[in-house]
Amino acid sequence: MDTGAQGLLPGFTEKTVLVTGASRGIGRATARAFAQAGAQVILNFRVDRAGAQETLAAIQAEGGRAHLWQADVGDVTRLERELPELEARVGPIQVLVNNAAAFNTDPFLEVSLAELDRLWATNLRGLFRLSQLVARGMVARGGGCIVHVSSILAQHAIPARSAYIATKGAVESLTRAMAVELAPHGVRVNTVAPGLVRTQALLSALGDPQLEASLEQGIPLGRFARPQELAQAILFLASPAASYITGALLAVDGGLSALEAGV
């Protein structure tokens, strides 16, 4: 069941929010939550048009406003060309949620430089450039908010995720640097770090109900997160309720990162 945002965190009416990777999972839940809170939402997607259309239809069915924007976040030339046109058409972006991400599950010794470059292009280089482009408008208008989506893996590594972990660790460091530089201009920058989230991508990757149950037993709260719970954390960080929070990393992981290794 979705958790509606309307009335819980005011401050998004008449605001435009860009959510990257909005065709499914955390991105879809986040886009819907912002729309429920009154925002106009730009739904970015790379190739999954059907998924993005489903997100759009869900928002419209709830009386919300949204627009589709197909663009590969890793293609910075396209971002530079299309973002000004996008803002001219739908309005200036007051909130940016950098959710889109590329993954790799090769062991460290087998990760090719081409794969590392692919992840870097989306998870850091594209995120960096899109944030830069959007933040320039925010600075000119005297305020705004950027929320990056990292991962618990940036702090707590597991095997066969080295390339992905490296990019997410960089995002968390970038969060602090951006927050310090942009604070004098009224722009706040924070990061949420999800743990295990009940998305179709995760469940398909596990492919085994017994493995799923075993993983849930290792989480202090005893279950995977719902995408809507990540969306509410992102909504909070972007809202006036978090007006004195910048440069922060918010773990949304059911207590998983609080566990001592080996417990």
C-alpha cells in the first residue's frame, strides 16, 4: 500500500521536482510521493518507456501532474542540450532527486575498465553534471534542494560489487563537498542510503524465497524496506521540515548498518 504524502510534508505545491530513474522501484515511489504532495514531477527514464508510462499513469490517476523526459543520465552532452529546453517548457527545477544508477556484479579481479567507465558515467559523472546544471538555476533563484540516492554498500561492502561501491562512495563524498559550497546560496544537498528494498529488481536477482527470508532475518527490523519508505525519507530531506539539514547521509536500512560485523 502506498503511503500518501499529501498533508504530511507541506511545501511542494507549485514546485517542480526532477526524479531520475523514475520508471520503477524507488524512483517511481518517489515521483508519486512528490506528486501526492502537490509537486509537478519530471519523470526521467533511459530506456524503460513502458515503466515510465506506468508511473505517469499512476500519478495522473491520483490527480497529480507529471511529464516524461527520456534521457540517459550518463550522456552529459544530451543533458546539457535538453535541460534548458525542459525547464523552459515545464518550469525551473526546485528539487532534484538523483536516483538513476548503473550496476555491476563482477568480482573485482574481473571488472573491465569499460564496465567501470560505464558505471562511472551514470553514477557519478552524469550525476555530477546534472546536479551542476540544475544547481546553477537554483543558485540564481536563491534556493533549492538536491537529494542523491546512494547505497548501504558505500559503507558496508559485499563481494562482487566493487565498481558499484566505488561510485556510491564517491557520491557520498560529493554530497558533503556540494553541501559546503552551495549552502551560502540556499541550496541544500543530502543523500539517502537504502539498505535492502523490496523492488522487482532485487526480488528477481535473489530468485529464491528461502534466500529472501534468510536475508530478512539478518535485518534488525526483520524485513526489506518498501520503496515508499525510501520515498518518504527523500521527501523529508527535500521539505521545509529539513531546512537545517545539509551534507547529511541518512541510512534507511532497517538498522542493518548498525550491526557489528559478524553478528
